[in-house]
Amino acid sequence: MAKIKIDPERRIGSVDRRIFGGFIEHLGRCIYGGVFEEGSSLSDSHGFRSDVLDAARTLRIPVLRWPGGNFVSGYHWTDGVGPVEQRPRRMDLAWHTEESNRFGTDEFIEYCRSLGTEPYICVNMGTGTMDEAQAWVEYCNGTGDTYWANLRRRYGHEEPYKVKYWGLGNEMYGRWQIGALSAEDYAKKAIEFAKVMKWTDPSIQLVGCGENGWSEWDRIVLEELSPFVDYHSLHIYTGSNDYYRNVFMPHQAERALNICQAMIDSVRYRKGIDHPIYVAYDEWNVWFRERGTESGLEERYTLADALAIAAFLNIFIRHCQTVRIANLAQLVNVIAPIFTNREGLFLQSIYHPLRLYAEHVQEAALDISVSSDTYDLREDKVASWPHSVTELELSRPYRVADLGPFKLLDVTATCDAHGHELMVAVVNRDRERDLATTIELVDAVATSGIVAYEVNGGDPSVVNSFEHPQSVDVRESRMDVDRERLDCFEYTFPAHSVTILRMQVG
Ligand code: AHR
């Protein structure tokens, strides 16, 4: 029998709600045809798809990153402001397509307001200049009688946008990036961008461009850029056709965070840097099917992928001292939880854990103990590793430490500041077996019945679609606690499921 032991007094730290952030890029049908569809009967007066906005609102996204991604490294923001009909159509060399520029900075800010989220803008450090980045900050946040602030006013936006989060380039280490740089050259350039951006608005927070969290790039960039930034960005995409690899691969993020936190601590100590530096996991998701295809990255997500997403969220919660921002890549159509056509949308499997966590995760992450059977990918007989040789797998090879053994139950618990509301999130990665589990509360008792929300479906490979929008869905149930055993109860977590248990404790 598996066991979860929870002491509401043993706290790891506060969970930052910005881990539920999102990301929209000018890529495929994310912006045009997803977020923004002018002339559609489903769109509002701004051209924003209302059905998408409603579905996105339910995800309670606190911060939204834009405009890329790879796209930003060839994007000149001035193309996307001013009278729409006069904006230039440009070649987009990141995704080999065309950009109409009908959705630009003002539209993005309006979208953030409609969604109730904080904007996070990543600047162009590929073809973009320091001047351009400075001007973008001034256009958005300038309060003086200066050219770019006045341009914003001229375009009808009297009040500054107060954009707080600014990213210093996207994946500048990658050969796929327009204007890719060595770590040394990036750090040198980013310092100069950081200076003029901060001098334009000292209240902004800057995100330096990290890689995977354990690389030489990360080490060098942290070494040089740390005095100038508030966050170090990491990206991670996982996924495999093999069920067990798919559901366990997010644990790579655990290694990344351990190593990255150690590097941050080391550089801050040696350089006497007083301000904190946190990790912004500003792109993360399952993504492996639609790589190098012409599909516009329209990945269709299985139940197994939803389990991986919950595991990622558990990791961000466990590492709440390190990760303060995370942005799921992306929001609509492109590797996304929401999938549209011209007539409507459906919610992909991964939408459900995202929504449940955003709704139920409480302020404090708890240091719990879990014992369950384990699974070791090294003993996996399915096929030799790697399962499919993709560019990702070649560039970010798996290490022995990422092969397990992993607990089949992946668990986090959070409670409110007073320790009255308890939420336990459990991913049962066992493909076949329901796992009976004892849940023990230390120096606390459940004072209410327990509500369970379970994400599941007939088989780990099922996907939602327009025809079958609820193949993967959420089932809600209630369970009374035996009056005699308020501090200890049993729950059986079904095979291949994500379960959130909510209860009051005293
Ligand atoms: O999110 C899709 C792409 O993945 C982004 O454009 C890029 O930053 C990453 O490689």
C-alpha cells in the first residue's frame, strides 16, 4: 500500500501564482485564428475570440509572455503599432511565413487587460538593436514628454502600460535562433540592453536568457548577467511515444532546478549580489509529435500528456523557492490546451490539470513524505534509448539521473496560510494498476468531507477532439471521512490519473 504523510506545519515556502503563466507567439494559428480573429462572429470588438478568452480566463493566467519565442528574434515592434492598414507585411524568417502585424503591442496590452493578466514582453536580441529595446520600454511605460511615450499617446493610449516583465532575448544559444550568439557575446550584449532598459524605467524586472539550467551557457550567463537581472529563464519540452518515458520525463526539470539554484547561489555569494534571482520557466510543455512538420505545431494531446503536465506543475510547486514564473508554451492551437476552428473550440487533455491546479493550489507548499512503488526506465524493455531521434533528444541528451527509479505516485500538497484548507495533488503514473494509498495527517484532522477531482479517460492514449471533446475529462466526487479516523484515511488513485483532493483541516 502506498502512503502519503502530510504535516501542514512543515512548509517548503510560498507558491508563486505566476507559475500558472501563459505564452502566445506569432506562430501558426496561435495569434491569428486563435487569440485574434478579425471578422469572426465569435470575436469581440477588438477582434479577440471571446470563446478563447473565456476558456483562457478559467486558467487564471497571471502573466502572459509575448511575442515569441523564435519569432521575436526577427520582430521589429514598431511595425506593429499605429494605424493597422499602414502596418507593413513582413517575412517571418523564424517560422518561414508572413506576418501581417495586425496584432501588435497595443493589441497585446488590450488582450492582457481582457484576460486580467500581466504582460511580459520578450525583446528582439537577434536583429533588434539596443535602441529598439529601449524605445519599446519607453513606448510602453514612458511618462515623460518624450518621443516614444508621446507616440503611444498619439495612438490613443494616454496612460502608460506599466509592463513590468521584460525578457532579454529568446533562446539566443540555439543555432535555430536568428542572430544566435555565444554565451560570452550574449552576456556582453544583454548587459548593455539591460542598462538602457532599466534606465528608461527602473521599476521593470528583467529576465536573462538561460538554456536548460545545467549547461555551460547557463553558467556563463549567470556569472556575467546576474547583477543586472531578476530572473534566469529556462525552457523545457519533453515527450515520447513510450508511455512511461512520457510521464517521467518532466523530472528533468527537477534536475535542472537543483543545478540552476546551486549556480545562482554560488554566483550571488561570490559576487555579493543582494537582490534575488529566480528561475522563470518561461517555456515548458510536452512537445514531440509536431516537430519539424508543417502542421504549425498543432500537437494533439493524450491523457498521458496530461499526466506529464501535472508532474511539471508538481515540480514547480516543490521548487517554489526557485521557480517564481512559468509560462506554458503556448495558449491556443500551437502546442496548446485550447484548440479552435472557425466555428468553436475544444479543450485538450492538458487543459484539465492546468485548470484544476490554478483553481485549487493554495499558498504554502508542504514538505510531505511519500512512499510508493517505483518504476525504473533503465529496466525498460520497450526499445533502446532514445525512442525516436529528434533534434531535441540529440541536443538535450538524457542522463542516467533522469531514468529513475521514479515513484509511481507523484504528489504535492499545499495549504492556505492558516493551515485550514488542504489540497493534495496526486499523479498515478501506473499504466495498469489503481494504487490504494493511506493518507495520514500529522497533528491535524480533516474537518470536512473530501472532494476529489479526477482527470482520466479510457486509456492513456486517448485525445480530445471536436467530435469527442470529453474523452479526457474531470470527474468530481465526494467522500465522507470516517469520524473515528479523521487523521488517516484511504484513497485509491486510479491507473493513469491526476487527482486533486480538497479538504478542510484543523
Ligand atoms: O514554443 C515554440 C518554440 O519553442 C519557441 O518559439 C521557441 O522559443 C522554442 O524553441
